[in-house]
Amino acid sequence: MNLGAIVIAGDGIFNLGENPLYLNKPQSSIFTIALGDTLPSKDVYIKDIQHNKAAFYKNKFPVRIVLAADKCKGETTKIEIHGINGKVYEKQVNIDSDNFITTIDAEIEASPKGLQEFKVVAKNIEGEISLDNNSRIFVVDIIDNRKNILFLSNGVHPDIGAIANALKDQPDYSITTKIISDASLKFENYELIVLHQIPSEKNVAPQLIQYLKQSKTPALYILGEQTALDAFNQIQTGLSISSLKSSYDEASPIINRNFNSFTVDEELKSILSSLPPLVVHFGDYKISAQAKLMMYQRINTVLTDKPLIMFIDESGIRNGIIVGEGIWRWRLHLYNITGTHELFDNLISRSIQYLVQTKIKHSLLVDTKRIYNTNEAVVLTAEFYDEAFDLRNQSELEIIVKDSLNKENKLRFVQKDDYYTLNLGSLSEGKYSYLASLNHDGKPHSAEGEFVVLDVSTEKLITKANHEFLYRLATENSGKMFYPNQLDALADVLEQDENIANRIYSQTKLSQLIELKYLFFIILLFASIEWFFRKFWGSY
């Protein structure tokens, strides 16, 4: 590529992606033209809003507002928060410096249910040049369907702590942790029970096992050295293990590429084999034909068909089994690699979400994010289950998407594998509702929901030009910074730059005339015409 130099004209404000100063440097020089005003003007603006993504109906939830102001010393403004029912919060703020910043903590009642928009407004001050950054919108999903989860164990164990910590920031779940020997223990009113090494040699928990069978409450079993396998095998979870007492293996995880009950992060799949092994029972494993294996066991270098994590779904009731103990090490290991708990927490939360979801006959399920930005595509996926709880997508699935002005758009999903998908592309700011419908065996089925698209105009938040950044970008890439009144000087520098020169590339190719068929036939045609006339006029 004949690139001698790069010229960038701008104000030096970047608000998306990585800092250009720390990216790979180009081979050519960079010259910058500094635009915009570096002098701060009179301005009050909402710098940031921190809030929960979801809150429970009628509960109070916190909102933290970062308010900033330039050249407004001695002025007074007012912060207001408006919801669907009007003003829900206000506070007067005295600005005591020309470079002012403060944090305002508010509490708002979560009401009504559903996706709710809240608008934070800083009252404008006389003389402000820009009012675009005086307000910002945030969205909270107000829900009323919290799932109660009971964690049971024989004693304190880091596995319980790791799984509970993965769910603690999930507003959909209420976590209770108990010891199985607790005399006051009750099993009712839980959507899921997590049993860590229960039944055990010390406590086979017959009342609990009987309750799980009768109530059809979903359970997640975590096996370990304390698990009483004879008692566990009698529960009929879809897994039976025949093992000699005190015989164990260390099993590393191998992903089952055919597992599709829910999504496993691709990044996790790529580093799964490096995770610490779990302690599993050595022996023969018998698995139900209905079992869905998410991970297999790898013993040393030997790949086996034994499950490490599996799920089973019978009559709409789902159970899960983590076959070994020590999964807490996965959370630490993944944090050391990625610097975040996100991969482990996603694995656990999606597993729990799968277990607590009860399938409904003839169910049509539409899945989409609740909040989008205007610069990203809105993608919906859908699944349809028939009477046998099998996925079907033979029927055409249509959807009506309605915007905040009640304008409707009727579309059709694309059938892919055993599910449906639809890409709506980028949408304008606003609240959208949808109604998806299909007919199966002559019966109608539908699903409805809503999502919000937010306009994230980050360029409106910062109005002061950053010429220092433009200077560094140029000088660190063998260039210079110029102002608009120095364009002639920039032209002179570019003309004198030895790296900028015209380059001419030529290539010679020798071809037989016969290979140029169209030209060959034209010449042949003219030769034939000439021969004809010569023959006709008697030249030959």
C-alpha cells in the first residue's frame, strides 16, 4: 500500500474503543490538525450515572449521579429524576468552584413493572453554550419474579461459596445457605435446591430426597468424596455410578460441542482444558438416554465419555449434576487468566437459569436483550416446543414490532437449525414492544415482550478540545501538529517528506494472439471479407 502519511483533523476527543496512543504504530507518519476550543465554556453536565440494571417491584434501588460544571462558580442548579409517573427525586446543588464535580446518591422506588426509563436532568444555568449534556436517560428492568434457591451442604465448603458468589449480583435470585443437619430446615418455597455432597455417608437425607420426588423441585447435585453413591443412585437422576469406596480420579473438563441447551461462552471453551481438575469417583458410569452432557471427563491425557457436568429433563422437570468437587478452583483460575469472574459466573448463572425454567407445553419463547444502544443491531432468537417438549421450527414465525409512537412493523423470522432468528438492525432511540406468533397443528401460539434502545451520544458529554492528545499522537508517530491557520506549512512538510513519493508499477505479459479470442475472430472476419471481395473482383 502506497501510504506515505496520515493526516487527522479533529478536536482530540475520542469516546469509543481503545486509546489510539497505545495501539500498534503505523509505518507512516501521522500529522494532526487541531480543531475545536481548548478553553472551557460555561457548562453544567451529567458526567455519569451508576445504577442497577434491574430492581424488584416496590423496592428502593440506588442511583449515583456524577455532576460536573465548568466556569459556574457561585451558581446553583437542581438535579431532578423523572419517571413515567413524573418527578421522583430532586436536589439543589451549589457550585463552589469553576472546575466542579460532585456525586449525588438517590434512592428511587421501583415502579411500575417492566422496562422503565428514567431521565436525569440538571437545570441549565444562564449563559450555557451547550444544553445537550444537561440530561441523560437510564433504564431499569423492574421485575417481580425472584427465584428462591436453597444451598444445602454437610458443612462449609468453597464450592458453595463460589457458586453463590456467581449468583449474588443476579437480581433474579434469592440465595439461602443451610447445613443439612439444621433442625429448623424447611424445603418448601424454593424453585431450586443445590445439594453439595448430599446424600452423604453421614446423612442420606431421606426426607429431602422424598420431598424432591414428590414436589418435582429441580435440583443441582454436586458429587464429591462425601457423597453416598448407593443412596444417590436410588434417586434416579439419570446418572448411576458403580465405584469402589475411596477410589477417585482427577478429571479435567472437555466441552461437548453438541451441547445446545444453552450458550457456553466461546472464550471459556477455548481455555476450558487449562482449568484445574475436579475430584470425581472412579468407576463405571451409566447415563440415561435423555441426559444432556455439557462436559466430559479427561483423565490425564485420556478422553472419556464419562460426564463431568450434565443435565436431564424428564416431564419438564430439570436436574443438573456436577460430578466432582473443587469447582471453586475454576473461578480463581479464570480470574487469574482474564482478570474477571465473568466467564465462571456466566457458566453458573446460565446453568441455574436453565434449571429453574419450567417448560410449558406448546411454548413459544423469544429471547432478546432488554437494552440496546442505537449503534448496535437488535437481534432476536426464538424457540418453539411441541407437546413432547421437542424443538420445532417448521411453522412460519411472524412478529409485529411496535415503537414508542405505536408504529407497527410486521416481519418474519428466519428458520435456522431448530430455532428462529431475526436481525432488526440498528433502531432509533425509544421503547419497543413485540408480539410473535405462529400456528402449529392448527393452534395459535404467541409470545410478547419489550426492549429499549438508548442513544449513547458520548460526544455530547465532553465539549473541551484535547489538543494535548493530538500533539502526542503526532509526535509519537514521527509527525507534527498544526492549527487551521498553518495548513500551508503542513503542505510544505508533506511535499518535502521523502517517504511521500509517486510510485509507478508496471507489469508486462506476453500472450499468444490466439488467446485473445475476440480480437482473433475480428481479424479473421476482416481477412475473410477481403478475400471475398478480391475473389469477387477477380484479384485472385
